[in-house]
Amino acid sequence: MPQPLEGVRVLELGDFLPTAFCCMQLADFGAEVIRVQAPPRAAQGRRAAQAADVPAETRSPFQADARFDPTGRNRRSVVLDLKSPRGREIGRQLAGHCDVVVEGFRPGVMERLGLGHADLRAAHPRLVYCSVSLFGQNGPYRDWPGHDPLGLGVAGLLHLNSDAPQNVPRLIGSPIGDVGAALHATIGILMALRARDATGTGQVVDISMTDASLDYAVLATMQALQGTTVPRLNRPNPVSGVWKTADGKYLCTTNLEPHHWANFCRGIGMPELIPLRYERARRDELFERVRARLLEKTRDEWMAIFHGEHESQAAPVNDIHEAVADPHVRAREMVIDTVDAAGARGRQLGFSIKLGDTPARLRHLAPAPGADTRAVLSALGIDAQQIDALAADGVVGLG
């Protein structure tokens, strides 16, 4: 059975995680994605050479082996210098053969290159043009440079991540602004394609990492917009929290419902706490009593209790190595096995969207930059001699 996005052609412009994760999802479900990558500059070349000598445990995630990198899978790669006139012309040709353009540059960059949405959609009115940027295409912060944490800061998430009582904002150890923007971009593109089916014309999809981050604060914004106090999720609370156990590991509880709170109290051997569920004045005292009790057994011992006779809401707090080895994560096929052309094996993140009849597939690993330049340009009618000349001039790279 065909995948749901077979026949959709996508041009990916930008090397950062928001566009990469968005186009990964589109490609996983059958879209043909052509990823345009910039030619290596001298400084980048030095960094790449140095990276080869960097131990794997300290290497940037963007230097990952293709066997372990999901963000570039199922693509075709073209190395193209969009700063050159001929490169921009080829970029326009590529866009003209696509249904969707996804770009992740700062606002104004694509317009300066003659590859903005107005330029491309004037010639190709059916084109869906998706821009992903830190602050979006308008607003007073539009032109500020930056990455994920800045958007999280503006959206209030760094402050929501603070610890009581100091309430000092803290960074979040995951690129949720990047991935959130990627998910919003994917949804926006699919909506725009659906609208095109009805109207015959494409449209602009403007995705801001900051806007997407605000969605993660939806419960807090409801309170803030009413002018009420916004409680911190990580304030000391006996009902819901992260607890250290006797073996130095951690578990999380979320016993918000009264019957689960009652079972939790019975499970830890403290049934006298059951009627104190809403005693806010005693919250710190109750928190300390629960904290001390959970230090008396290992995580596995507590998990057996909380999912046995006294069922309550509890789960292990994994470190990232435990997470990718977790039996539930493996059962959900969120880690998949890979093998490269040389037969070397690896593993990478699987597919989080599960479709029963037309599932995502790993068709091939992330290609080396420029691996498909010759084939893609040939399909545009550029002959082999011209491609060789473009490569000699540094307009394209051949991998």
C-alpha cells in the first residue's frame, strides 16, 4: 500500500533541527525530500576535520554517524551554493518541481536570495511555502538571531522550570522549542496541502519556535491570562513529584486522583496521610515525610508495590541511556536497527506516529552531503559536462 505522502515533493533549505525534524517526518511517510546543503567553507572544513578526532562521547549530535542519525534519513542530498547567481537559479528550478518548500533561515534571508515566498509563489501558485524561524516573520523580535532557549525564555518556559523557593529560571535539557516548531511545521504543511486540494493554490506557513513553545505553556497561560497565580509544577508536593530511592535512582509520581493518592499512601505504609491530601499548610511537612520513606527501598521495589496490590501512578525516571533501553520504549519500536552500505550496524530513533495501514518506513539512511547532486541536477535537464563545470566553480558539490 502506498505511503500517505508519496507523490509529494519537498525542497528542504536549512541545516538546523526544526527544518530537519519536520522534513524527516514528511519523508518517513513517503514524501520525496531534496535537502539542499551549503558547500563546506574553509572554517567548516577545519571543524569537520577536527571532529574526526573528537571522541564520540563529546562529539556534537550534528556530527552523528548516519546509522544513528534519524534527522537526515529518507532524503536526497544536493550541495548547492545559494549565494552564487547560478546556485540561486538552480534553487528556483528545484522549487518549481516541488509541492513544498521548507526553509529555516532568519527572516529576510530568502528574500535577499530571490527565493522568498513571493518570488517562488508568483511563478508557482500551487507551492506551499513553510518558514520556520525563532520569532516568526513579524513582530519586534523578528530579526533577532538565536536558538531554542531564547524562544523558551520569551514563552515563559524557563521560568516555569524554576525551583522553589528561589524561582531562578533554568535551561531545559532538551530542544523542545526546535522539535515543537518542527511538529507545528509538519501539521501546518499538511493543512496547507489539504487546503490546496480544495482551492488549487498553495499558501505561506509561518512557524515561530516561540509560538510553538507557548503551546507547551497552555495550562499556565490560562491562569496567567486570568491574572491568577500560576503554580510551579516542581514545587514541593507529596502528591506529584520526583523521588530519590535507596539505590540512588529516581521515580516520578502523579497521584492527583483521590483513589490513587489513597493507594499510594497505603503502598508506602502511611495511610494516615490519606485525609491530609488538601492540607496546603502542611504540604512541606508531608513532602519531607514521603521523601524520607521513599529512600527506604530501591526503585524496582517501589515500582513493584505501586503497580501491584496498591496500584497508583508511578514510573521510573530514566537517564537517557536507560530511556533508549527501556522495555516499553523498545516494545513501541521507538529504537530501530539500521545497517549502512558497508554492512555496519547501528540504531536510531524510531517513528513516533503510528499509522495502522500506511506506516512510516526507513527507506535509506541519511546520505552524505551532495550524494545525489548529479542525479537531481540531471533530472532538471542539466547535462554531465555542465554539472562538472558547476562543481569546478564551487556552485555545487558532488559528495
